[in-house]
Amino acid sequence: MQAAPLWDPTACQFVGLLTVTDFIDILRYYRRTNADVSTLATRSITDILSDTNILNTVLVRHIPRRGGTAGVTTASNAPTPTSNISHHCTFLSADANTTLKHACRLLHRNSLDFLPVILPDDMRVLATITYTTILEHLVTNFREQRRLFDDTVYDLGIGTYHDNVITVTSSQSLADVLHTMHVNGLSAVPVVDEKTKKILGVYSRSDITFLATASDAEDAVANLDLSLDVLMSQRRTDVTTPDALHTCTVGHTLQSIFEYFAQWKFNRLIVVDDEERVVGVVSARDLVAYFLDERGTS
């Protein structure tokens, strides 16, 4: 489970959403501040989410910079966006009567990764909507309308390209990579070879591989200093994993992307050139935003 709604028994309502990424970011906070991580086990979720030192640093959500069609250079350290929003103050959800279009807009305009679907009568959580589940619906219902999707994703402006693309190298520490993803509002980042710049893989911000060898919280924080090449060698993934590496080129049409998604149900495609160097990223969010016609909004 990637996310869980938080229930307040006193107010008898959902008040927030706790994600795997939140937990990882809290560990980052303890590492960065050298705080006693052994005390983490004694703190309640309410206590942690009311700690302004945590809320205003590692749990701040940054809005990703998207788009870019000029130039051909991949940037490994693009400028940090200045806008940011927090999702720990307001609980947003849909109900069984919410239209898919409205649910998409709630996700996209509020820069959410997850949208719980609540049954209002008894406040049960029916499901959690993500961009991938929405894209699966679109592919299932529209993939046969080939004439609509003959243009390439690059020509349609779907995705992030060139100077706006953020990459990391396999020699970087996990802590550095997680920080890069945090300040740039990314859920994952392409991993490239430091010398050749060729794509090696993708690292997701919610990847918990570094916790596999940790026996306690101290070990978990210490593992943040491991390099990506060590962690990627430990990771158990295959092509069916949503965050596994899948690639395409600027010449792939929207129809071919739909067909590819129908088979593998990926979270994102890394766009590469003839020498397997990263030139862009096309995510499920980008594809959904195209159908909403909200690619330029946050």
C-alpha cells in the first residue's frame, strides 16, 4: 500500500493522507538534523504531522517544472521550482458519484499522487485513484480510436524534455537523490552512467529497498548514505513493476504509447536518443493532463 487515509476518531472524519514517501522523508529529516531517531518509535502520527520543523522542510510538496522543447541537453541539476504546497493540512477525496473528469482535476490541480474515494454514508474507503489507474481506463476505452493518436508524444508536447529533465548518476548517495527529487517535485528520476550519460534505470522516491537490510530506525537512516548502484543491485524488479525502466523515443506516437501501457502499465517512460541518452520523460500524469488539456497548469 502506497498511501493510507488518516482518521481522526474525535472529529469522526479523515484529516490527512500518509504515504510511503512521507515516511522516507521523515527519515531524511532525522538524518539531516542528527536528531535521535530512536525516539521516532515513541512519536504518534499526530505528533509528527504537527511538528512544524518537519512539515516546513521535508514534507513540503514542490511543484515540478514541466515541458521544454528547446535544446538537446539533459540537465542533472536544473533550477529548483519556487512554488510549493502542502497536502498535510487538507484532506481531499472523491465519492462514488464524482465524475472521472472531476477526479482528474482534483489530482492534477492540487498536485496529488493519490485521491481516496470515500463512501459518504459510513466513511469507508472504496479505493485510491492514481494517474496510472486513470490512464488504464483511458487506454481501455480509447485505444481502438487510432486516428486520434497518430501524432508523436513529442509533437503533441506530452512530457518533459531536454533542459527541463532532471537526472542522477548511480554513484550518488540515496540521500542526495531523494533531496533532488524532493526539491524538484519528482516521484522518480532517471539514473544515468556518469561517463556515457546512457540510461541505467529509474529510481522511485517511494522505493523502500534501502529498508530491506535495516534492523531498526538507526540502520534505516544510515542506509540513506548508500549509493544508488548498491541499492539498484539489491532491488527486486522486473518489467511488470510499475516503476521499472521502460523507454521510448521522440518518434513514438500516442497510439504506440497507449499500446505499450496496455501491456506493461508503467508509471512513466524515459525518452532516449539513438545512443540511449535521456532526452525526456513521459509520465502517466503527463498523459492524463493531455486529455484534460491542463498541461500548463499545476
